[in-house]
Amino acid sequence: MNKHTALATVLLGAFICSGLYLLGTSIGNSLLAMKAMDRVVTVKGLAEQEVKANIAIWPITFNDVDNNLNNLYDSVQKKTERVRQFLLAQGFSGNEISVSQPSIEDRQAQGYADPNVKFRYNAKVTVSIYTQQIEKVLDSRKKLLELAKDDIAVAQNYGNGTEFIYTELNSIKPQMVQQATENAREVAEKFARDSQSSLGKIKNASQGTFSISDRDSNTPYIKKVRVVSTLTYYLKD
């Protein structure tokens, strides 16, 4: 083998070794980078806010009885109008008041006669309020006893009570999402410090479903809005 051939062989070998070294280093760095990308922390951020309901649905239900249908009809008409006038006097408008069709029960038509039942016909009527005047509803409910003076006994039906609704969720969504995200980041940053790492970019994030519930059973007109956001951050040394 002459000197030129030997030199070429040596150079070729050096280039091959250098290439393999660089390739191995590149692959090693890539693996380390991929490994670092696997270091993540997933945290949840909670945001809660109390709001007042902006819609109230208030059903006022009463019963009337008689043995004569015509008399019962007249009595129901008068009592329904009395309830309507009561609501108008409280400051509600006619557009906020609706009256259901009376539900009349013929007790003798049920196939048996109960000797303890004095009246054959029983009528059930519901006068409803749909309003944004929450405070008026709260005040007016305390005055229902006035209707007893006109022989109107309002039914205390706990399954058919006043319903309070909050419909302005979109107005507070952005700030609540921001608060939940900030709370999640605080938790992630503490985790990173405790693990002697630093917080990287967000890998992924998901916004939980907003929930609206009564703050408590005594104040159903005050609602608690709640959302939980889940975020995953990269960790880096």
C-alpha cells in the first residue's frame, strides 16, 4: 500500500468516526430533549363566585271546593282576580302575571264515595309570576297571608316553590376562567420549586363545565358559580 492510499484510508476512517460521533451526540441530545418533554405536571385551578339570581318564577297555588260547578266557577274567577290584584298592588306588571287553566276534580267520579268528603268538586288554580324583580318577590311572599282575608288559602307545596334562576353566566365567564387559570399556575409553580425545576410552557389545557347551585337552602336566590380548569405544564431544569 503506497503513502497516498494509506493517507486516504486514515482520513476516511477519521471522517467516519467523526460522523458517527456527531450522529451519536445528536441522537443523544434528541433523546434527552424528548425525555425532558416527558416531564410535565398536571394541575387544577378552581374559581368560585357568588351572584344574585336575575329571574324569579313564583307560582301561587290555591284550591277551591263546592258541590255546584257553576258556583265553583264563579268563586274561582273571583279568587283568581283577587290574587292578580294582590300581585299588581305589590308592583308587578300584568305582563309578568299568568294564570293557568283550573284543574277540576270530581271526587264522586273516582268510583267510590268517601263519607268524609264534604264537597264533590275541587278546583286547583295556579297564578304565576315570571319576573326580574327579585326583591319584590321576596317581599311579596311575606304578605301572602293577606289573601286569607278573602278565604284564599295558598297551598304550601314544597315541590312547587319559587324558582330562582341566574342567566347572565356569559358576563362573568372570562374573569372566572382567568382566575381558575391563575390559580392552577400558582399550584404548578409551587410544584416546580419543590421539585427543583422551573415551569415551562403549557402543554394542554381544558376548561371544566360551569356549575350553578344555590349557596344554601335558606337563600336560593343567591347562587354559587363554580368552574375547574385543568392545565398541563412542561417542567424544565
